Amino acid sequence: MLTTSSRCAASLGRALPSHPTRISKLPAPNWSMQWRAMLVRSVSTVTEGKATDEKERIVILGSGWAGYGFARTLDPKKFERVMISPRSYFVFTPLLAGTAVGTLEFRATLEPVRRLGLDHFHQGWANDIDFNRKVIRVEANVSDDLASRTTWAISDKPSGLRSKQGETFDVPYDKLVIACGSYSQTFGIEGVRQHAFFLRDVGDARKIRLKVLQCFERATLPTTSDRDRKKLLHFAIVGGGPTGIEFAAELHDLIRDDLSKLYPGLQGFVGINIYDVAPKVLPMFDQTLATYAMNLFKREGIQVKTEHHLISMKPDEECEGCMRLKIQEYEDEEVNAGMVVWSTGLMQNPLVEKLTGKLFDCPPIAGGDGLSGPVKLQKDPKTGSILTDHHLRVNVIPEETPAKKGNSSHPGAMTDVYAIGDCAALPDQVLPATAQVASQKAVHLAKRLNKGGVGDKEFNFRNWGTMTYLGNWKAIHQSSADDLKGWAAWVLWRTAYLTKSMSIRNKIMVPIYWCITWLFGRDISRF
């Protein structure tokens, strides 16, 4: 049952026109004036007898695994679905490493969000949220390239692109689902943000493919010295998690199966190195499977260097397009590389940091032992994620002041705001920031809303296992039931990813591209 404030907000949301109220010319939001204007429009619309749609408006922030999966499962007959995201598509991220080397084409991993038949889609960033008035301030994304820059904060875009700042507008909601994901973590290391390649979006994969081919083309020029060839064809991967390991495997397949035939004189200069600060790569796998992966890499000539700390990264003045890496274990000696792929971890979305640091009046909540007055979102002390209860409702806690220290009030859960995906965490469980967790949370929440009882059943994560591709038609798979390695795990890896593709179109296109690659090789065109 909706509270009085929720019903009021719902009627106002339905009374708004199909396009949001534009306020781009105002220096700052004047919430009271906007609210009165919305109220006037609401009253006039009801008077004219036009407010006939009784569906609640659910706004979804993000089009990743959590946001897209939630919108896909939510019943459009019961709810008005509105999505806000800086990119107009969903990316099947487990296959990005394959697209970066030409095993798959980019569009085989994409799903346009407008094909979901949403009531509204706004391409932009959520800059702020007023939880009391149920209004989201959005900045339009006027450059598609910005959607793939997953290391930039909203307030930290390069000045050259900041001049293209989009218009700002407001979007009201009845219920809100925060699924804005996370950004790549650079740990403030000098030069990483400017010069490294990331693998978080299809735009990143395209740039990596072009860079690899560019390195080989430059290395084959008669004016390039052998010393520079070794620099250009050294591919450094920072991060020994599944993303870094899979990209190293895919890159090795590309060089061995395709580029070795087209550039036969360059194979002696090629090197693939993986650097990680931890004493062990693939920490989510048990020692047996991790050792199997490392032994396989060693036989294939891929070097894995654990406990190596990157200190800085800068361009090499002597070799155009090369980088110079300073690694702590090598003291003053620098390592040269033609390309550096960064895959070390995640940091919170700037929106999440902003929301967890602001105070607002206590909204309608479930539980909380009479919680009232100024509150703020509860966040995980380790990851900075938004903490939710087991029904995926966002938790709020009272303002921390000296007078209130030692307050025994328990967190309360907001009845109309939810958080799922990489930006959310449960208070007493440590779940990995994976597509599997985000997808299960999305489906659970959407199904509970469809049935009208979010608080009736708690979310329970079911681990279907972890798998990683190792190259040369081999993989590893770990689950509670059994562990697999080698060719059998590779078959399971491809089968799982194929069945998890969202649309029938991509379920057909992905195996077709796999067959084309197997029969004719990878596409190495540069365009």
C-alpha cells in the first residue's frame, strides 16, 4: 500500500508531460518553485480529466546488468518504466575481451535499451536526487564518447569535453532503483587515467583492438629499430582478476592464430606480461585451478608477475606510441610497453559518493525504531557502496552528531528507493561485484514488485559458479558442486555465455561470429 506522500508523488509524476521540465538556464535548482509549478500542472490536468493512468512511475538509474535486467523483468502493464543512463545500450561485459581482439564483433555484445519498449529513456547522468520531493536532476549526455569513459567522475571530465556539458532537467519518480554501477579504480597512480586502456565498455574494446593492430603496423615499418619493436610489441596487463586473465588469453589467441601469419618476422619481439600487487592471481579460485591457469600461461609464454606495484606511467619520448612503466620491484629501472590494459578493481560512482554524504529529512521507512529527523544513506565502510536491507531497500541512518553518539537506533529502510548492482551491498554479506550478483538482484526485485510484495521475501544469492577463459580452447570453472578445467570447462564457458545473452538476435549472432572466426580467422581491419 502506498503512503500518502507516495500517492501524492505518483499523481504528480503522472501529471507531468512526456518530457521533463528543463531548468538548464538556472544556476541551481529552486525546488520550492519547481514543486509549486508541478502542483499547478497536476491540479489543472486532473481538473481537465486527463489523469487516467494509475501506473506507478519507476525510474531506473543505469543500463548495466542490474538496470537492464530489472527493466526487462518489470511488468510494463503494472508500472511506468523510465530509464536514465549515459549510454543507450546494455553491454554483455563477459564477452568484451573477445570483441577487443576480433573474436566477436561489437554489436553482438550490445542490446539497445529502447528495444525494451520503455515509457521514457533519457541519455544522461543523474547528478543529484531529492529523496523528499522524489525528483532526480539529470545532465544530458551530449557526447557518446563520454559514456565509455568509466574512470571519469561527473565533476572530473577533461576540460576539452566539459565545454560540451549537457542541459540539466528534472525527472520525478514514485519508486527509484539505483543501479548506476561503478567506475574503474586507478588508485591515483600517475598517468594511468591518461594513458592506460580500460575494458569496461564497447568503446574501450574498440580502442584496444585499434591499438594492438597499430603496434604491429608500426613495428613492421623498415624505419623501426629492433629495440623499438620490442617496446611496441610488449603488452602489459595490470590486474590478475578474471578480466585481465581473459584479455591476456584472447590477445595470445589473436597473435598466435592470426597475426603470426600476417607478421611472421615479428613473433620474436612479442611479449605479454600480467602484473598484480597480490601474491596470487585469480584469488576467487582455489589454489588447484589457479595453479593450472598459471602453468598453462607459462607454457604459452605469458608471464605472470605477482607482488608487483606500478608506481607511475608516462609516454616514452624515444618510441612514439610506447609507454614507460615504473614498477616498485624494479627500483629505478623502467619497463617499456606498447600498450597497457588496466583491470585492477572498482571505485564507487560519483553519484553514490554524493548521495551517501548528504543529509535529508527522514522519508517513510520500514523499521528503524522510530527513526526521525535528519538522516543519510547508510554505506559500506570498506567499499563505499549503498547498504540495503535483504529486500534491497536502501537503508538510512540518523545524523551522526556528538549528542547522538551511541544512539542505538537501527537503520531504517526507505519504502520507495532500492539499490542493486555494483553500487549496492548487503549489511552482513560480502558478495562479489559480478554480473551474476547484479542480474540476480535485478530479477528478484522486479519479480517482487510485479507481485506487489517487496517485503514478503528476502533476496538470496545463488552462486552458479565462477569461470575464466585461459586461451587455446581451455578454461577453468569452479562451483560448489564440481570443478572443471581444460576443454570441458571451455565448452561450459561458451555455453553459459551464449545462453545468458539477452536477445534472440544475439543468441544467433554470437555463435555465427564464433564459427566465422574459426573458419576464416579474426578480422584485423583498422577503421
